[in-house]
Amino acid sequence: MKLLEDRILKDGEILGGDVLKVDSFLNHRLDVPFLCELGREFYRLFSDCKVTKILTVEASGIGISCLTAQYFGVPVVFAKKMRTGNLSPDVYSSPVHSYTRGTTSEIVVAKAYLTASDRVLIIDDFLAKGNALIGLTSLCAQAGAEVVGCGIVIEKAYQGGGDELRKKYRVESLAKIRSMENGTVVFC
Amino acid sequence: MKLLEDRILKDGEILGGDVLKVDSFLNHRLDVPFLCELGREFYRLFSDCKVTKILTVEASGIGISCLTAQYFGVPVVFAKKMRTGNLSPDVYSSPVHSYTRGTTSEIVVAKAYLTASDRVLIIDDFLAKGNALIGLTSLCAQAGAEVVGCGIVIEKAYQGGGDELRKKYRVESLAKIRSMENGTVVFC
């Protein structure tokens, strides 16, 4: 999506440790009119999928998910991150390792809000190695819900997570990054 | 707002420790078409305030803030919760105590995203003793930004935080709870 690629080139910052910082429009300051455009694009891509629910994970996924969900007219459920420990029997849970932070946390969803009748569109801001997305698909599998697709804002294609996920799911990324070497973002 | 009061009576659960659980539409599963109605109401209430930015705190405030912001055509900035410790010099920060959780955390906003030219509408899901809101107004004061109002989805009026805040700010709550005794929610 050219609108997004242009914005990444304009406002994205490449930090050490292979981090693309897009805090100015996606991860801290949320450019809502711009994110509505991304939401419309997700709707265009997945409008034929009979989506009943959007699933994401707190916190960065919530804004884009809500702004996308209004075009589908469906609710959003966001998985909560908890430190691994005693979990309620009323939740589905899956461990997710964050390479950026070097931590593992449990993502959980109340069983009441994800069911076998759901056709789930998973939305997230970033896809790199795919750990968060794999965790979210695991929550759906535990609930017996069908994952009809995954909508990603920015995919770091060179990290391989997207290719793995595409073996099982339809994954659409609005921007796919081929490389971030020498301080320059190159798209696929 | 009758629509919201009816929804609280229908779907809210009163738990021990004076907790009103509204996970089915506001705090875990987000009923996006319904939250859009709340967003429109916030716009009606604050449309004359020349709002340039909506400020909230992760995670529950993000959804309603984004859905509200689209009517204003302004960005959302969400304060991040961090454990108290070494903070970057590039952020404004304020300690916030959570009575529900019994913990104190630091809420932080990057200085780049909150400035003296901002006219800020603070949005949050709950107002009880008002600690989170006081923290958010402190971030605005540090930035020199003007708080033009606070929009709250559910205020527990009997906890007094709202009255304190109204001495300094315009606070509009879409539902104001007078009491939650004997398992019954009574509105003001």
C-alpha cells in the first residue's frame, strides 16, 4: 500500500537491534485519520470472508483493530499480556516470546469472548518472526474458532515469520519490508 | 447517556472489591459499533473545544479514544505504563497508583508527542478516585499543553475523584454511578 510505504519512508526511524520505530503514527501517537485508511484497506482485502470478530493483542494492536472493525461492523477482542503464572480456568492462553524485549509473556483471552462459531480476522501492527501471531492463532484453535485471515500493517518479510504463517493462513500485509540495511528501508 | 446505562444494567457484573466488570463491551471484548455511538456523544459534548489531540492511557482507553478521535479528526496519544525505574529523558512521566491492582506504575509520554500548542481532550474508560486522570493531567502540565476537557465512559461518582477534578477541569461522564450496593447499579 503506497500510502503506508511513503509514510514509513517519511516518518519511520531505524534503531539498533533491527527495530523500526513508527511511534509517530502507529505505536504511541496514533494518526487516526491515517489508520482509518489502513482499516478501509483491510476491509477491502477481507470483506468476502464473513468475519465475525477481530482478534488482536494489547496494546499497539487495539487502535488499528478498532478502526478496522467499524467497517466490518464486528467487535474486537484483544488478548491481554500477563506474566506467566497462575491463570484462571476461564481463559485460553498461549506463551509468546518477544525478541525485541527478550521476555516471554502469556497472552490470554476469556473463553466467553472467542467461540467455535467465530470467523476470526487477526490484526496486528507488526509481523517479524511471527510469535505473537502464532500465539493468537493458538488461542483461536483452542476455542475451535476459524482464522479466516491475518491482516498486518508492517511485515518484516526478511525475518521469515510471514512465509511460515502463509503455509496455513491467508496473510495480507499492507507494507512488506525486504531489508533495513544501512539505515534504509527497502520494500518487497 | 441512556444507551450506556442500559448496557451497563444488562451486561455489567459487580464483583467483589467494588469492581464493575464490563469486559463484554468495553474492557476486553470491544463492541465497536456501540463504542462508535459513545464516540459520537463525546464529539457532541466537546466539539466546540478546538481539540487538537486525544490523550489516554493503555490499554483499555485506546479503543474508545481512537473511535472518538475519528469524529474530531485528531490523533490519539496513549501514555504507556512502565514499572517505576530508570526513565528516558525524552519522556514526561507521572506515578499512578491503581487501587484495583494495588500497584503503582509510571505512565509516560514521549515529549515529542505532547506539546505546548496542544488542546487536549483526555479520554478514559473509568473514573473512580481519579488517579489515572490526575496522572494524565500532570503529563499535560509538564508539556505546557492545555486540558480542554475530560471524557469518561463510566464514573463511579461515589468515589469522589470526579468532584475533585471538576474543581479544575471540565469533566463529562457518559454514565455516572451513584452506588453499587447489594449487587445493584444505581445511576445519579
